[in-house]
Amino acid sequence: MATEVKEHYSDKELEEFKSLILAKIEKAQTQLEMYKSAYTNNSSNGTDDTSPTFKAFDEGSETMSKEANSQLATRQEKFIRDLKNALIRIENKTYGICRVTGKLINKERLKLVPHATLSIEAKNMQK
């Protein structure tokens, strides 16, 4: 008796993934707002009345921090975009199908990386 190979996830499974992804989007958007507010914050840290040397160090540190937060925000925006694309794949019933092998991506992998489009097998082939 041949074992039937699943070609896609069931509606119930897709609904579970959708819930997981929506929760991750909500959390990611909260973090994104935090990053954006951190790098757009123009308030002074109270160094106006200290020595010019300290102020220069502080401003340099602030610039580095703003750049780091800007990079984090950019990564977070990409993560949110990838999660939203995963929601589209759920609607199209193509979610969880590896774009290289055409096989189902392991359910445990999708729980950890719900926006994954490659199976572990395909990932290993890229190395």
C-alpha cells in the first residue's frame, strides 16, 4: 500500500499558520515602532552644559545608535513584508510549498520561520 504524499497543508493547518503569522506581524510592528521612535528621537540628553569633548563623544554615540536603530527598522520592515507575503500564500493555498523542490516544507520549520519559502533540503543545496 503506497503512502499518499501531501501536496499542500489542510485548511485547518493553514488557519493555524495564519494565526501564528498574524501574531508575529503584530509583535514585529510594535518593535518597528520602537526602532523608528528611537532613531527619530531628537531630544537632547542634557549634555548642553557639559564640556565640548564629552558632548562630541555623546553626539557620535547617538549617531551610531540612530544608524543601528535605522538598520534594525529596515530589517523589521522586510520581516513584516515577508510575513505578509506568507499570508498571501496562505490565501492562495501555496503556503508551505518549497519554491525550489516543490515539496512541503516541514511543519516544525514553518512554526519557527513562518515566512520560509525553502525547505531545509533546498537551503542545503544553496550552500
